[in-house]
Amino acid sequence: MKAQSTALKENAAAKRAAAAKAEPKPDAKAAAGPSSGAAKPAAGRAAKVPASRASAKAGATAAAKPATRSASKPATKSATKSAARPDRVRMSPQDRRRQILEQAADFFSEYGLTAQTRGLAAACGISQRLLYRYFPTKEALLEEVYRAAIVGPFKAVWFAELSDRGMPLEKRLIRFYDDYFSTVFTNRWLRLFMYSSLADVGMAPNYTSSMILQLLEIVVAEAGREQGVKVPADADLQHEIGWTLHGALSHYAIRRHLYNFPQKVDQATIVGIHVAQFLGGFRAAVAACSGAPHSVNR
């Protein structure tokens, strides 16, 4: 019995030993404990965060550099271009030509007809080359300025209105000069007309011979008919009689716009004074022409 009990004990001990051998050994990672295992992922995340921030910062810096270059260079080029030439506004050929003529009238009335076209081109916001595409020479440009700015404001209907005998001549003259002052006798027109006279380009004489002399002949003829006075047959004498009215009002416009002389009397009153003086002294003026030797320095 004792021997059997010993054998059973030995057999149980052998089974326990075999079971111990078959059981897997604990893993080294598990043996390190839960706190050690949790620390590694935390450390991994902590390592990744600075890396992402660093990459984001580097990317932002890299993106900022081209932006700085692209912003600074075009700005410099734009400033250089704007300093080198004026900004050009796109226009149709008709509008551009009209703009040049309008600006030329302002420009030459301010600086005179001897002013260079380079300054005019700059005032128009275009190149001098483009200016000459529309007007090949300065002479051609001045000719167009004469037509548009000097002759242009003159109304052909004035000849007909001054000859309309359905209204007393005094009223006709006052109406005419009221319109003439607002249309022709302006600051720009007078300055341009005076500069053209000084430049000896023929603008002032051409305007006077083609417009004003005809106007004076009509005024004198109408005054003679209304007063029953026979006017001189000589056109030069008729002109001189007419200049006593038109010349006086022209000088008033010059005093007003070019001399900047203080004007305390209103325009309507001044026109009325000169019209009354012309009509009141018309007979005496015609009488002074009888037998007058006027063929001087022709």
C-alpha cells in the first residue's frame, strides 16, 4: 500500500511538471506592465505632434516666400511703367480723335501754339506715336483745332437772325451778342485766338475774313436801312463802322477773360451800352466816311 501511494504521488508530480512545461511563458511586453505599454503610444503621439507643427510651419514659410516675391516684383514693375508712361484708356478711333482735339484746344490755349506735342500726348494719356497716327503733323493738328475750336462755335444762323427785320435791330444785336458771349467769347476761345495771332499761323486772319467781316457788313447794312442812311459802298469803310461795335465788345471780353480785370457792371448792361452807342452815333459815323481817304497801307 505504501509503495502504491508513493507511485501515485510520483505520477501526480510528473503530470504537474509536464503541464508546467506545456504552459507558455509570459510575454516580455506584457511583463513590462500596462503602464509601460501605455507610455509608448503616448510617446509616439508626442513625437508626431511637433513634427506636424514643424512641417506646417515650414510649409507656411515656403508658401510665404513666393507670395512675397510675386507681390513685390509686379508692384515695382507697375510703378515703373506708370512713371514711364501715362495710363491709357481704350477708346474707339472716333472717340480718341475727338478726345485729342478737345484736349489740344485746352492745351494750346494754356501753353500757346508753340508748345510741343509730347506734352499734349501726355495730357491725353497716350504716346506721341499714337498721337501722330491720328494727326501726321503738328500743322495738320492745328488746322483741325482751328476748325473745331475757333470756327466750330460760330453759328451760321446768326447771319439770318441779324437780317430778320421782323424785330428792331437793337433787340437783334442784343440777342446776338448775348449768344456770342456765351458761345464764342469764352476764356479758352479768346486765349486760343490770341495765341494763334502771335504764332502767325493764319487762324485769326482767316476767322476774321471768313466770319467777322461778313457779320460787320450785315450789321452796318441793317443799321443803314433802319435809319434811312446810305452806307458807304466801300466795304472797308463798312467794316470800320462795324468795328466800332464789335471791337468794343471784343475788348470787353478780353478785359474780362484775359486781363482778369474786375467787372462790376453786368454783361447785359455793357452790351446794351455799346449797342445804343453804335446805333445812336451811326449817322455821324457814316458822315465821317464821306470823302475820307482810306486807301492806306493796303
